[in-house]
Amino acid sequence: NKGDLTNTLTINGNNSVSGGGSLTMTSGLVVLPEGGDFNINAAGGLTIPLQAGFEVSGGTLTTGNFAVINEGLINVSSGSAVFGTASGNELQIRARGAFVVTGGTATIAGALNNAASGTASQNITPGVTVTGGTVLLCTAGNRLSTLASLYVTATGNFSFSGGTIVFQRPSNATNETDLNLIPGSGTKNTDGGTFQFGNSY
């Protein structure tokens, strides 16, 4: 609990929340610079509220066998962020949450689902913004989802102007859809960047 996203907690070296442990985030930005490694395998999963988040700027963030719910900020500029370990482990962007990738690699075991919209908070636009780096989706499979591997609701914002979004495995969800951007009040822009369907694994 650090007040808001302008206040940071920097992770240096190897740190973890293991097996039966818990992580409660209320506010503040957890920063992972080069050499910082944070492995979150909390028993209760991980929910990131509005005034909290992670900034991966050279380090490594890893989460366990669960879905991650983000209503705050996940910002990957360099380094690596790995969400989930098994098929169906989704990254869900909700409410006014933001998932921003400008560099580095973000790996999601299952699907990326985005319903975030609303006004910008602290100059951060809600939704998914990819301007660089690599986003790997469905690396283990999205069998627990009825939605696409990349699913943006009618109200969700999606901006893709650089980098690569890779659908590593074909969808094995009930509707077997890889990409679904629903038109509506949310802004959808794909001006640059590469969608890649299929990869070696």
C-alpha cells in the first residue's frame, strides 16, 4: 500500500511469494529493473486494483497457475513478464486497467481478454496498448475460455502500432477463435505491428 502509482517499490534480486503465501496489492507501482526477479505463486491468485501495478523495465515477473486480473497497470518496456503456467491461465484487463507493452516480452499461457475502458488515469489510457516488443498468447492453450485467444469487448480499448503479437498455439476454446475485436464504444486501432499466427513450440 503506497498511495498511488507515482510511489514505487523496487524489486532487486530474486524475490517470491510461494505456495501458501499471499500477495495483497492496494496501491503503488512495483518496479522490476534489470536483475530484479519476482515470482508470484500466491495461493489466492493475483488481482491488481486501480491504483496499483507492475513496471517491468529489464527484470522478470512470473505468475503461477492461475488467471491474473488487472484493474490497474501492467507496463512492460524491457525484460520479461510471464503470466500463467497452464492452459486456461488468462490475463484479464478489466474496469480501467491498462496493459502496455513497449518492448521486451510478455507471455500469456492462455488468453488475453480486455474489457477496459474509461478516462485515462495518470496519463495511462485503459485497455491494451502495444507499440513494441513481443506478446505471446496461448502458449499453453486457452481451453478454459469460451472466448478468443485475444478478445476485446465492445467497450474495450485496443491500440496496436508496433511490435508483434504471436498466437503461439491455435485456440482450443469452445468456439476455436484466435482473434476477436468487437466493434463498439471502445477504440480499436491497428496501425502497424504484426499479428503472427503460429509459432514453433
